[in-house]
Amino acid sequence: MRSPFLQPPAPIALARHVLIREDAGDPTMPAMAQSNHEIVDTLFKALNARDLDSIAKFVDDDYVWEMPQSGERVRGISNNREMNENYPGPPTSEVRRITGSADRWVTTPSWTLLRVTGTGDDYTAESTVTYPDGSVWKAVDMFHFRAGKIIQQTSYYAPTLEPAEWRARWVERF
């Protein structure tokens, strides 16, 4: 007879109930709050529409937005709103890609859905930003979430430029 101590441990019952929410439109998923991915997507739409009330819904009261290239930090939701209200000729953004880990959910023994804290809290968005003067810039925004709201955003911007001719034989243009 084999010793019970040599048996593999029994699987944890809840492990089989882990859900990865890839598509909020999935009819098999119950209605719940927007995923962090959806919040980033909706945030850019609200920015383009200049809908500052919607933006405020996605941002934590302790929100901090950093722009390392210019050495600027906007601290607090009210400063962010006032800055955006006074922006002369704001640009529009076309999001190319949003990346981050999917939100994970588990069920309790009574089938209550719970979000697993610490998953899906970091997202990156790559976009093309067009200013009213016609200049086009590329942007990368990194978002950190806390409790379903954006707590930290770091943005990097760069103007589009022509590639160096010397490396043309090794690269492909897109």
C-alpha cells in the first residue's frame, strides 16, 4: 500500500472556476463593471470627444499623470481637469493597440464572482496623435489601476520622422 503522504495534493476546488474576461461582450459572462482594458479604450474616446465628466469617472482621486520628456507631473483629478479645460487646440488620438493582462475572476462556493486583486492592473496604449496644426506624433501611455480606476499614467510622445537612409537595406517601411 502506498503512503498517503506520497499522493499528489488534491486540486483546489475554486481553481477550475477561474475566468479570464477577454471579451466584455460575451453573452455568457454576467454583467459587471468595465474591464481595465475597456476603461483605457473608453478613456481615449472620451478624450477625443472632450468629455471631461466621463474621464473623471475612470480616474482615481489620487491620480498622477507624468510626462517624463517635459519633466511634468499633474497631481490630482481637479488639476488634470482644469489643465484639459484650458488646453489650446487639443489633439485627437487614434489608438493602435492596447495591451495588458486580462482581468481574472473567481467564484466563491456560493457562486459569487470576485475579481482577483493584482491582475490586469497595468495597461499600455500605443496611439497616433494628430494636432490641429497637422503635426503627427506617436504616443505610448502606461496606465496603472487601483480598484478599477486609473491611479497613475505615464506618457511618452515623439514626432514622426523620416528614417535614416543608411539603414534602408535592412528595414522594411510600414
